[in-house]
Amino acid sequence: MDRGLEMESGLHHESHGDGFPIVLGTSYLWGTDMWQAQIERLARTHRVVIPLLPGHDNGAPLPQDCTTPAALATRVGALLDELQIEQCAVAGVSVGGMWAAELALQQPARVRALMLLDTYLGAEPPATRARYFTMLDAIEQAGRIPEALIAQITPLFFRPGIDPRDPLSLAFAERLAHWPAARIPALVALGRLIFDRPDRLQALAGLDARQTWVACGAEDIPRPVAEARQMADVIGCALKVIPEAGHISTRENPQAVTALMQAWLSRMH
């Protein structure tokens, strides 16, 4: 495994394996371990590169001029320039899917295949935007993620009814509880970028439907299947529903997601 800070892009990254590059985008509040099962399989035959979100498992701040997912995509493009990656496949979950779609729109010749998982390029619905901004304000004021908020945030990432004592749920709650105070400003700024994003749903018509798949956990709470279907309809591409999975489908049903990604890569033009 290789880790590095690319000074021009301002993004840390993690790299595994060799071969045709696959770039993986992570979800807000999660680290590269959310892709653990997929990395283990794909790194046998591919170079797997994971850009790290500002404030997540690294001390990189969110650049002041980075205020939209499209701006974040531009930073990822600069990282790929620095890594001398001319072409790649890109798959992203949540905000990772937002910037992945924008990167494919910005640099269609570079992105040979695109998978958008548990994400939505439309504007955040007003009710959830207000809820999330209230949470971000509380985190900023406290300088940490308060216990009461952890109890509200954790269930959003998993399928309904998951046992709070489930190891996956417990590990995520523990991650939030121990978020370094020095990284809270970047975390809050990135949250505001995500939940105040512009509506880019219709822009997705510019993606290549032959090279794009949309996928969603069947029980995703924040990004339900109806949103995924909207995106797939605009793009004109395949929609894949992942059973027994919520928002972080890569962890709740890793076998299904890994198999889906292998099928997706096998169709690359």
C-alpha cells in the first residue's frame, strides 16, 4: 500500500496493486476501509487509487475555493495528473459518487467506466438539508461530534433495524466519537459543500450511458432507490439494486458489490 500527499491537488491518497487504474470515492464520515473487501479483490488485477476526503484520516484542510462537488472533482483530476493516470475507471459512494460523476463530465476521455453508488446529484431536499445543517452547526460549536448526534447519525448509514450492537455499527459510532478535534473544521466545511450542493441532475444526461452504472442499496435511507432511479433515467443507463444493504452497501453486502463491480469492469469499452 502506498500513501501520499499530492501538493498540487492538496489531496492525500491511498494506492494498492498494479494494472489498469480504478479510482474509488469514499463516503462522508468514512475512510478507505469502507472499500476494504473490494480493494482486496480488485488490487489483484488493478491499481486501486483512493483519494482521501479532507478532514478524513488526514490533516488536509478543505481548500477555500472548493465549494461544490465539481470543484472537488477538479482536485481529483489534478491528483490523477500528478499520479500520471491518463485513463481509469471510477466508482464512488455518496459524496464520492458526486465528484465521480462531475469528473466524468469534466474529463470524459479519462473516465473509461463510471459507477455511481448510493449517491444523488440532485439538490438535497430542503427538509434534510435543514436537518444536516443543524447537525453541522452543533458539531462546529462543540468542536467534536456529540454523543447525542452520533446516536442520530449512525443509523442513517445502515439498513433499517440493524442492531446497534452490530460490530459494523459499533465501529462506525466509535470512529465518530474519536474524530480528532483538529479535523472538525474541514469535516464541517465538507458537510456544507455536500448538503448545499447545486442541482446537477439534468447535467447527468451528458454522461456516456454505455459506460455508466447506477447502483443503490435496497434499504438506503439517505439516498433511496427512487433517487437512484431518477439518475439512471436521466443518464439512460443500467440501475442495479443491491439487496440487504443500506447507504454503505460496500460494507453491508460486500460480496454483492464486489461481484457487481467485476461485472461492470468486464463491460468496459
